Amino acid sequence: MAGYFSSPVLSAGHGSPALSPSASPPPSQAAGTRSSALSNRLTSVLSASYADSDIRDALETLDLRGVHNTADTRRQLRLDVQKEVIDCNGEIVQDFGKVAEQLKRIGTVISSLNQTCEEMRKHITLAKQETAPVLEEASALMDQKRETETKQHLLDAFNKHFIIPDEDLVVLTSAAELVDDRFFDVLARVKQVHHDCEVLLGGENQRLGLEIMEQSSKNLNSAYQKLYKWIQKEFKSLNLEDPQINSSIRRALRVLAERPSLFHSCLDFFAEAREYILSDAFHYALTDAISGAADGQRNVKPIEFSAHDPLRYIGDMLAWVHSAAVSEREALEALFVAEGDELAKGIKAGISSEPWSRIDGEENVLFDGQKALNDLVNRDLNGVSRSLRQRVELVIQGHDDPVTTYKVVNLLSFYRMTFSKLIEPESNLVGVIAGLEKYTFGHFEALMRDQINTVSAETQPPSDLSVPQFLSDALEVVTCLMKAYNESLGPDVTEVTPGQENNFTPVLRAALDPFLDLAKSSSKELPDKTASTIYRTNILLAARSTISPFEFASATHLAPLSTELSKLRMDLLEIQHNFFLQTSGLQVLLTALEPFSPSSSSTTQQQQNQEYKQPPPNLAEIANLPAFQPAALAFTSQQLDDFLPSALMDATDNLKRVRSPSLVKSVTEEAIEAFCRDFEFVEGMIIGADEAMGRKLDVSSSSPRAEDQSDVAVAADGEKEKGEREDADEEEDGEKWSLRALFPRTMGEIRVLLS
């Protein structure tokens, strides 16, 4: 390969000019040049990298050409390569000649096209100048078309929204058309049109808005009138017994509420219709038999069949009215309570269109469904209320039993409270029942006054001082009245504060107080104070025992009775005390000793003991008193001895006509205690008088005390005999007699004998 690359052909192939023989250097120089070129070539070959891509490509090209590495091939390789290059260049020149020819043709075509375009440009310019007015006119026409289409869309939308079709107006205003969902849909659309007219009124041209609003107002008025008449017609055939009231009526009422005047007028019509229906039904229930079974075999008697029994008759009527009121309320709740919010909204919206419907100039007229319901039920029952009042007054006027009359009062009171909760306290029905209650109670008071007038001529107290018959009858009546009141209201309701008046207080004032006053005034006919006191005590005891079991009655009347009984008890105590003093003879001694005692006989025992410890200096004068003379004092002592054995029995018998053994026992015990204090006082004064006179008597020897209750009688007899002997001795020696010897009884003996 080195020889191949160093050949002259390779040098010529690389573009180096071939050296001719005429231009060759001298041999020495040539040899040097060759050696230098060879070395350079070798250096270049040796320094070349056979890993270079160009060399690899060249080698691959040689492999593809199928060149064999021979000496001839190496010598002809450059020539072959150059020949190929020349051939390729020639082909390229030929190809470029063809291209040049094509370019010339293209240039000719382009020139022709330019000329044609220029001519077309001229034609276009001329055409543009000619069509410009037409285009402008077409553009204007297109704009007009778009504007017209927009207006058409607006007109269609306006007609669709603000113009109601004739067929819809017929549905809305014609009485021949039904009130159904289509009617309400059209009505809602007309109301929306009427409301949206405010937008049209806000524009520059208000004529259209005014015309549409006027027309929609007429249509709305016609629609509401049609709805009003339809509701009235439906109300005539409305069955309130059906729990599911027609939904169309409820919807119609909600819509009609937007016209408050028509709405209230419709309610008035409904109330009148229902009043007539209920009045007729009430009259039918009173007078005609009602079938109680489907087969008609069992009939319920009319209410007036029980007119002879006022309580049942009035109760049946009130029960019917209550049932009717409950049914009426339940039926109407679906109209005024369930739809209350919607009705309130409708009335509030209707106030703006009917400002005259405001009440007393109120700005906010609120619809209260509950109140409207109560008012309507109340108005529906007006006719029934009138019939009820007439019949109750008629039956009460012809009845004269106070107990039954008062039971009717309780019945009316019960239904008055029931209707107050069901409807309202200010309703006409509640007012009628309250008036009947007052009227019936007035009749009850009149009956009691008649009884008082009847028995006032026969008020003579019984001989045994017991409760008079008229008062016993009155107390029986009062007992029946209290039981009736207690049963009508129940124990929880009858609990009252003591001293506070309650609903039963007027009854006691009418049925008890006059009879008590009459009985107490009749006690003036008795001959003595004892009989009068016992008689009055029996009267008050009977009255107290009658009202005590009932708290509502005793709350106001028990305290006055107890106070008066306490005063009478003090009188009985005084009577019993005087009985002990008079029967025992001790009153004579007490009367004689009054100047010697600054305190009364009721002075406490402690004060008396203190006085006895310090006897006054003039106690010796007691022996000079007539009552303390030997004969008088001995007589008094004997009277005391005769009294003591049966004293307790006689005292009890003294108050035997009092109808309370416990009261007699307690009064007698207190009287005995007072008598013992009086005896103790007398005993102390006698002992003090003996001491003041210097006369002492051994009481232990002269008057032995009994140690137990079984020896009391023996001790008393011994004292009596010993006293008689001492009296005999004193008669023999008159200057040495002793008061204690003449009056030997001691305080201990008295207490034992009276216990």
C-alpha cells in the first residue's frame, strides 16, 4: 500500500501537478526530495489512525467494490476513481442542464402568470369599484336582518311571558270551566305577569306596562271572583265528617287569602252555613230518634226524653255540643292550622292590594291560624249556644232540688273549663255556659233562701238541746253538695290555702251560714244561759263535724267555727266550775274570802303558795266572818262531804246534753282543776286564820290522810266523826274552837275523790 500511495498517480489524484522530465530537479536534489516525500508519506501513513471513521468508510467502500489487493489494482485504483469522479461530474452537469431548461420554462410560466395576475388585478380593481356600493347595501341589509330577528325574538319572548292566550283566559275567568290545577297554574302566571309589569313601568315607555297591568288586574279580579263563588258552592256541599277534606278547597283558600275581603266574606258565609247545619243537627238530636245501628233495630232516644232529669238532660246536651265542637275543630284544623303559614303569607301579600283591609290602620296584619280556627268554631256554634241557653234556663226554672241544681252548676263549670281549653276563654260558647252557670247558681241561692224562709217560722229548739231538724237537713244537703264538688273537680284541684276563699265558699255562704245563723238566733228562746250555751255548742259541733272532712270547705269556715267553739267551751267551763262551787258549798266561802285575796280564783298555784307563806296580818278576822262561824262552816263542810262521793258523776250529768263526750270530759277535768285551786285557796286561808289566832290543830291526828284510794271513804268517815267530837268540845269551850277542825278536808283528799 505504501507503494500505491507513493505513486505519481495518487499524487495527481490529490490535485498535485505531475512533474515533467523537462522540469525535474537534479538527481541529488530529486533523490533528496523523494526521500523527504517518502518520509513524509510514511510519517503520514504511520501517524494515521486506522480507527478513524473516514478510513473505515474508505475501506468499506473498497470492500463493496470487490477490489482485490493486487499490484494492478493498486496502480489503476486512482485512475478508476478519478474516472468515476469525472463521469459523475458529467452526469451532474447533464442533470443541471435539464434543470436549467426546466427553470427557463418555469420562468416563462411565471412571467405569463405575473402578466395574468396583473390583468386580473386590474379586473378586480375595476370589479371592486363597481361592487363596493352593492356590498355596503348588502351589509346594511344583513344588519337590519339581524336587528329584525332580535326584535322578533324579543317580541316572541314578550308575548310568551306577558300575553295570556285566550284559551287560558277562558279557563281563568269563565264560570263554566272547572277550578282545577290548570286554573291555578294560569292564575299563578297572570299574577307573575302582573308583578313583572313593574319592570315595564320602570322603562321610558310606560304605556305598554300600564295597559298590561290593567288587563292583568281585570283578569285577576275575575279569577278571584270565580274562585270566591266556587268556594261558596263547595262549602255548601262540604262534608266535614270526612277527615280528608278536598285538597282543592285548601289550595283555593290559600289563594283566596290574597284577597282578604273575599277571604273573610267567604269565612262569614261558611260560618253562617255551618251555624245553620249545626243548629239543625242539635235540634234533630233533641227531638228525633237517631239510628244507632246499621240495621235500624236499635234506636237512640232523643235527648229530650230525659228532660225530667235536669242533670242528665243538661249533661247530654253539653256532651253533644262538646262532641260537635271537637269534630268541628278537628275538621277545620286542616284548613287553618296546617295551612296557617300559607294563609298568613297570602293575607300579608293581599294587604298591599287591599289597604282598606287593615284593622285600625295596622301596618302588619298577621294571620293567626289558631285564633281563626277558634273564632270560626265559635261562630259555627252560635246557634247551638242560643238553643242550649234557652233550654237550660227553662229546665232550671222548673226544678227545686238544690243538690241537683248545684250538680248542674258543677257540670256547667266543668264544661266551661273544657270549652275554654278547646276553643278560647273569650268565645261566645264559653260566655253562654258561664252565664248559665251563674244563672243556675243564682237559682240555687234562691232555693236556699226559700228554704230559710220556710223553716224560719219553726225554729223552736228541741227539748234535749240537740241540733234542730232544719239544721240537720241543711247539713245533709251541705254534705251532698261537698261530695258533689269534690267528685266534680278531684282532690288535686280542691287543695287550697287555709283561710283563702275558693269556688265552694259561696256555696257554704248560701247553704250553711243562713241556717247556722237561724239556729244560733233561736237559742235566745231558751230560759237560761246553760241551755243556750249547750244548744249553741251542739249546733257548732254538728257544723264542724260536717265540714271537717273536706279541706276546701274547712279552709274558710273551720277557723270561725273553732273560734266560736273555743268561746263556748270557756262558757261551758265556767258553767261546770260554778256547778262545782255551788253544789259543794265552796262558793259561800270564796265569796266571804274575796276581801282577803287581791287575785281571782284563777291565780296560779305558785302565786297562791307565795301568798300563803306570807299571810296578811288581818287573817285572824276571817273567824269573825258569818260564813266561818262554827255552825255555818260545819254546814258547809257537811255539804262538801255530801257532794264529793258523786261529784264527778253529777258534773258529767250536768253537761250530758252536749253531743260531744270528749268535750264534756275535757271541760269537766279543767273545771275540777279550777275547783281544786279554789279549794286550795280556801284551805290555805283557814290554816292561816288558825295560825293567826294562835290555835293549832294536829291535822295529822285529827284528819288522817288516806294512803291509797281504797281507804278514802273510811278516812272520810273518821274525819267526820272526829270533827263532830271536836265541835262538841268547842261548844263546851267556845273560846278555843278551830276553823280547821270544823273544815277538815284536805287538798289531797279532794283530788283523790274527784279523780
